[in-house]
Amino acid sequence: MAESYSDGRTADDEFQEQFLNDKTLKFAGAAVATLFTLVVGLFIGAIIFTQVDFGLFVEIIYPQFVNAYLLVLGIFLAGSVLSIIAGIFVGLGRVSKTRVTNTVASGYVEFFRGTPLLFQLIVIFFGIPAFWPPGEFPIQNWAIPAAIIGLTLNHAAYVGEAVRGGINAVPEGQMEAARSLGMSYVQSMREVVLPQAWRNALAAIGNDQVILVKDTSLLTVIAVPELISAFRQINSATFDPWTPILLVAIAYLGITLPLGKVVRYLEARSDWGGDR
């Protein structure tokens, strides 16, 4: 039994007042964050100044990494646009009251969320050409279309779930009010519900698009000459892993950091009536 004081407080209350107050926790959080930043900064600095060959760094930027970066950027843009468009339809299917539509959309989401993206890429890249006799597949450079298709199908499932959650977060009265004004179901969904659902789902969709950028690293398995493929080629030729690794990190951050800023900007723009 906890020790009690004359004022009715226990030892646990005394401990919480002394050590678990706002000031102590704020100081502890700042100390941990500072220590973590210091350790990571020292580690990165040690790698840059002891492991990176700056002569090789400049030599391999062009054309290997520039071409790989532009290819990854193009695949990301194509996959992003297509996955968001497809994901909206998947989300609408998930909230549909038509059993067939809802079942198909649910099955789609369960399959593409439940199997690894790498498996899906392998099925598309190797499986689809197998329907043609050897050497007669009509698309010569199949790796890049297969990559875009695989990323689109996979991420449309996640975008669809984000859209479904956004629609479900819109009060039912919004749909009822729109229908009472004479709008059809499609008009009500397009003009009233979806704009609010988009605001609710934006953070999740933006996070998924950042993941899409990083998922392009898996494309090396299907012979797409992206950033990891460039790293593997240079590492095999020079036996220097850290110099190309640094370039890979810079290239990915060159896409994900601006993308994060764009998502935060869109969130601020869609925060109707907020302070931002």
C-alpha cells in the first residue's frame, strides 16, 4: 500500500509532481532529441570525411545518377497520378452500397495490401509476357511499363482506403442535406462529400506517395535502371559502397523532401476555417 502524507497525497503523487511534470518531461525530450541528433550527425560526418571519395562522387553524378534520378522521378510522377485516380474509384467502391461493387473493391484492397509489392512486380514483369510465345511479346522495354503498372495497382489500394476513411469521416448529414436539395447521389458525392473527404484523407495520401518514391528501390529486381541499380553497378566496379550510397540518399531526399512540403502546403490550403 502506498505511503500517505498528512495532506492525503501518496508517495506516487509526490513522485509524479517532482519528476513527471511538464517542465521535466520537456527537458528530457529536448535532451534525447539533442543526443540523437548529435550521434547521427557525428556518424554521417565520419562517413563523409573518411569513407566518401569526392573525386568519384563528381565522376559518377553524370550520367549514371542523373539518368537514374530522372527515371525514378518520371516513374514516381506517373505512378502517383495513376494511383490517386484509381484510388479514388477504389475508395468509392469501398463505400458503395452495391454488394458486387463493394465486394470487388474490398477484394482488390485485400489482395494488393496483403501481398508484397515485390511479388506483384514479379508477377507483372515475368507473368504477363508468359501469355505470349517466347520472343513475341509486343512491348520491347517492358520493365518500365511493368514498374508503373505495379506501383499504380499497389498504391491505389492504399489511396482507396484513405479515401474510404475520408468519406466515412464526413457526417452523414452532409449527404442527406445535398440529396434534400435535389442533387443526385453522384452529384452529392462529387460536389459535397468528396471535397471534404479529400481534406480528411490528404495526410494519409501524401504519406503513401512518399512511400511510393521509396518503393521504386524495388524496381532493381525487374531490371529497371533506377538508383539502386546505379549503386550496385558502381559498387561492383569500384568496391566503394559509401560514395554511391551518399548519392542515392541525396537523390531520394531530393524527391521526398519537396514532396513533403507540397503535402503540407495542400493540407494548409484545405484547412477550411483553420488558423494556418
